[in-house]
Amino acid sequence: MTLPTIKATAGFQGMALIDADPYADGGVNWFTNQNNFFRQVRNFIIDTTAMPLGVGAGIHWQVAQATSLQNIVFNMRTG
């Protein structure tokens, strides 16, 4: 099975490639993070190898109530 890839570019700006709890301007959650129930992310490759150092992450998942993250491959930058 070939997994789909979510790949950051060298110009990526943001908190994470997959963000389950995005912030609005000023660092305030745009929804109450306790409302993040029954989410699933499965069968992906998350590639951050081209992302600049000190910028972003693969997944930002602040609250995990009944959450499932399965079969995720992280290809991370080095240096």
C-alpha cells in the first residue's frame, strides 16, 4: 500500500501541517479545544524535510479526547 504524503514546502508558514486546534490572531483558539472529540488521522506520510528549521511541526493536536492517530510516518528535517 502506498500512503499519501502531506509535504511542507521550504516556504511553509504556520503551526503544523495537520492542526487540530488552530489559533486565531493573538494566540486565541478559534474554538474551545475541549470540543475536539472523535477525530481520526490515519495512513499518511507527513514530510517536514523541506521545512525551515524552527518553523512548524508535523501535527499540532492540543486535546485528544477519543482521538486516534494511526499508521502515520514522520519524515523529519535534520540539522
